[in-house]
Amino acid sequence: MIKGIDWEAAVNARRSTRAYELRPVEESKMTLLQSFIGNIQVPFEHTVSIRMFKARPDRKLYTVFPAPPDGAAFLSDTDVCSVSAAGFVGEILILYATSLGLATCWYGHYTLAELERIMPHLGANAALPMPKWGYGKGVVQGQRAICITPVGYWQNEGVRLADRVQTSFFSYRRKPVGAFLEEGISEESLPPEILYAFDLARKAPSAANSQFWRFTVSSDFKTISIAMPVGYKHIKWEHPNVDIGVCACHFWLGMMMKNIDCNILLNEEQGRSVWQFLV
Ligand SMILES: Cc1cc2nc3c(=O)[nH]c(=O)nc-3n(C[C@H](O)[C@H](O)[C@H](O)COP(=O)(O)O)c2cc1C
């Protein structure tokens, strides 16, 4: 499943797309997506599932653009490790869709009531008062849609000014690897394979492009950790552990591209998810 795809090309091609043609994903690509979803395998335990849904452009699912017909939701339990795993597993699908030439956009602040209407998933909780954006905050009972993404075709004509501004301010600007290395490690001292994987990791998308991950490497280069700083809070985004999972996914794919297998440990430490890669 993971082998045989040029993940580096997908990482470099992916962008958050906020203007879509209002046509469905063609059947052959949809079949590939569905079969990929059914076969995603990662070397750690998790509760993540991915559901494709059909959306309507005249209803407000995404706050800033009309929904294309197809989308995907990343559901999981809501403890910090589970939402982080949703980032990891979700990003595999996002990058796979990119490799098929499809456009996507991680979306945390979707309209929950509209998602529930088109993709019922709240069960008895649907009767309770609903948060307006996303599933809400903190740990709740049962599974939630942690984030969603449109899946479709970039409409490059008629992109609204707001979207253009958002794209040029946020997209693609990434700090260098050195900005994320902790404990006195320099880029130059890293084995080339780890530096390569970090280079893919630093290109991960994050809410408002905040790039708040930190990389730690043991002195024998056998243990690599990815986490956010202890106590980190994002001003607007309630689930920064998702973004850490996305970043960890890029790192893992980078190691796979270099044919290095890792064991992965995912743990909660000091209130945040910590990803450890054991080479
Ligand atoms: C977990 C997560 C949640 C996000 N939520 C939203 C969102 O609610 N609305 C939005 O317009 N973009 C959202 N984004 C997209 C980011 O703004 C975008 O990834 C970032 O600006 C970097 O741009 P790029 O994806 O084009 O590289 C989200 C990204 C991530 C990783």
C-alpha cells in the first residue's frame, strides 16, 4: 500500500485548495481512493476511520468556499493520541489523493450540523447542543470527525481574493529543519536519511501554517521524537495534536522513501502526543 508511491512528489505538490470545480471525482479515481482507504496500514494501534461523503455547494460545510461534491472525514476517539493518529492516517489519504491529481484542504473548523446532516455519525449525541465549528473541544465519549477535507479539482479560474491572500500568506512558507531541532543538534550532524525525512516533515501542513512541531534526536541517531512544546496552545485551533500527527506522517513516509523501517511509539506525555520513531 505505502510502497510504490512517490510520497516526496506528493508532499511537494500538495497545497490547501480553497476553490473547487463543482464536479464529482471521476469514478476510476474514486474506486482507487476507496480501495486505498480500505487498505491503509500503519505500524501502531489507533481508532481512526475514514469516511467519504457527498456534500452540497449551496450548504455551508466549509466556511470560506462552496463544497465540491466529494469529501472525506477523519474520525477517531478524542484523546490526544487518537486525534494525533487522525492527523497521521488522514495525511496518508490526503497525500494519496494528491498523487492522483486531486485537490484537498485539511479542515478543522467545518460546520458540524451540516456534516451530521450529510454524514450522520454522532448517534445519540446529535440530540445535544452542537458546537458550531468542528467537533468541539477536549475528550468526549465516542468517536468524532476530527477534521474533514474536500476531495476534488482545483478551480484555478475565479479564485476569490480572500483565497488568494490566504494561499500566498500561508502556503508553502516553511521554516528550515534547523528551526525545529532541539537539544543542540545541527542539520549538518544528521545522517542524510534522517535529514531527508525531516525535510519532508517540515513541509507538513498545519493550522494557519503555525509549524509548531519540534524534532528531538538521540545521540546515537536511533530514536527520533516529534511533538509540540510542552504547554503549547494555538490561539484558534483546539487540536494541535492533529498537526503533530500530520508532521509525524511526513517523517515516516520520508524514512520509507529511504527504505528505513521504524517502530513507532505514540504516547501522551505532559498533556500532548509524542511520536517516537525507533530505527
Ligand atoms: C489540522 C489542520 C486543520 C486545518 N484547518 C483549516 C480550516 O479549518 N480552515 C482552513 O481554511 N484551512 C485549514 N487548514 C489548512 C492550513 O491553513 C494550511 O495547511 C496551512 O496554511 C499551510 O498551507 P498549505 O496546506 O497550502 O501548505 C488546516 C490544516 C491542518 C493541518
